[in-house]
Amino acid sequence: MALVSMKDMLGQALAGGYAVGQFNLNNLEFTQAILQAAQVEQAPVILGVSEAYIPYMGGLPCIAGMVKALIAHYGITVPVALHLDHGSSYDVCIQAIHAGFTSVMIDASHHTLAHNIEVTRQVTQAAHVLGVSVESELGRITGREDDLVVDEAEGMYAVAEDCVQLVRETGIDCLAPALGSVHGPYRGQPKLGFDRMAEIRDLTGLPLVLHGGSGLPDDEIRQAIACGTAKINVNTDNQMACTATIRNYLNEHPDAYDPRNYLIPAREAIMAAVRAKIQLFGSAGKAGGNLR
């Protein structure tokens, strides 16, 4: 199946009361595992690529080419969106679109609301001409994921009225309001702003995005979905499953040298972790429908 944007899959998720997982690509094995997990679960899926990983993975065209080749190789039939995660500028978003990405996130949340709106509008206008979906962030999500670091002192909950203005003036397809989630491992019990989440959903009518989905209790995930979250980002849990498997294998087999010996079990661990999240999010079996 050809790559699709997130627009229809998230609209269907919001209407159906479930969420689609965004699982970040870190290398070949992550890409293989995520695609195969989605196919087994018959679930729509979003492949996220953070800006920090673009040079590590050989550039945007290389990433898009790898994804398309693996979809063909494995005969993937479920809807797949290839999404730029936390794009920092108009230019990098346009580069991703030209490389074949079907969705982009423009993250200007660290700027003023006026600047955020302006750059988000520019990205959205260009993306929509080519049928590419756009995500934007408002407020500041703390923590660390890849090279994205935001200290707790910089954290800021999204204001509902600002969210309405951003949506109205930009035409984005989904919104990531900062409401207490954290990138990377959680320290202590998270405090998500569910009331404000539901308020923003009601006021904007858009599918909401929850960043920092790793490590959240299952009941918090389900409550977030009930409050309008239709996209949940997961990376740290998959990275930890991968690394733990490799570490255990090498501890037990200190003379191992063929990367396949530890990367294949790591791939299986990632696949199991992704399948568990898909089931939790309620998107298993939701691959049907006309998506574009």
C-alpha cells in the first residue's frame, strides 16, 4: 500500500474512540519491527522520524526510500504514514515533503504564539497542496527524547484559547497541546491535564496528539483517548526493549560478533512492544477504510 497522510486515519480514530500509534524509527530493525507489528495487528500506523535522527539514518530521501522498499518487501497492506517529528523549521518540513514524507510536524512551540501561528500557517499551506498532513504543538512538553531537551522549568500547559486561535488561523490537521506528558522516561507519577484536554478537543474539533506515551499507566492512556487523543507517540519504551535484549544477549554470549545474532532478537522485542501498544490504543483491526 502507498504511504498515506495522517488526516483520515486520525479523523477515523477520533470518531471511533481509539488512537493510532506513532512509533519512531531509529534504524532498519525498528522500521522492520514496526511495519510488521502493524501488519499482524491490522492497524494503521505512523512512522515517526525525529530531526536528530535524519543524519544518523542517511538523510530524508534514504529514510523514505527504506520505508517504501520495506513496505513492498513485506507486502504491507495497512495504512502507513511517514511523519517528520518535531520539525524545527519551515525548510526542514519542506525537505521532508520533497523526500516523500506524507506528514510533518512543525514545532514552533518555543516561540511566541504569533510566530508559531505564522510559521505553522506557511508549512500547512505548502503541505496541503501536496496532500501532506500537518501537526503543530502548543505549550512546552518537557523531558528528553533523542536530542530534544526541555527542562521542567520551561514546561508550560497549553491555553485552550490559544489552541483555538492556532487551529483557526493555520488549518492544521492535528494538535499536540502540552498537558503534562514528558519526553523520555518519567520520574514519578505524571499529572496529565485531562479536563483541559477534553476542553481543547471540544473547542477545536481536531484530533489531539499525546507526546511522551512511553511509561504512562494504561488507565491514563485510555483516559487520554476518551478525552480526544487520537495519536500517541512512543519511542523510549521501544528503545529500552531493544537495548535490554541486546545487553542480555551479549552478557550471555560474550564471544558473539555477528550483529544478526543480537539484532534479530532485538527486532522481535521491538515488535512485541509495538503490538502491545497497538492493542492498548485500540487500533488493532482498524486498518480498513478509505484513507489517503
